[in-house]
Amino acid sequence: MKMLEISAATSSLEEYASNIKKEPIIVTKKGKPLAALISLKNSDMEAVRLSTDPGFMRLILHSRARYEADGGLPAAAVRRSLGLDRTKRAIRKR
């Protein structure tokens, strides 16, 4: 990952953006992260919006903390509760 102090950023944005295919560029100010230039090649705008939405990120963090504290359900149990049990469908098709 390349680090770039903002006061040393003298090239055009186009030049920096063309180099992010190789690795992200972290822009710093006085050594602290300020921004990141990353490739969005395998992303879409919805993913970018969600990943930068503070409310969505709070929801994710809350869900992770709850999972750590209380545990979770195995995928098979979730499928059963939704009526998507693969075993039952496989038996019905025979």
C-alpha cells in the first residue's frame, strides 16, 4: 500500500488514479490517514454508498457485537426457519 503525504501530492488526480490498479494509495496529513484512492473495479455504486454510510456501518458493528455476545444460528437452522431446508426439498423431489 502506498502512502502519500497530501503536502507532497504534486501530480494530477488522473495520474494518481491511474496507479491505483497496482495498489491503493493512502493520503495522509501529518502522517495520519486522511483519504484513500482505491480501485472500484469489482464494486458498484450501491456497495460504495453502503460501505461509507455511517448508519449502515453502525448496524454492521452492532450486529457483529451481538453475534459475539450471544452467538448465532447455523445456516441450516436459518434455512429451516425460512422453509428452505435443502434436505426436505431433496426428499420431496424424489
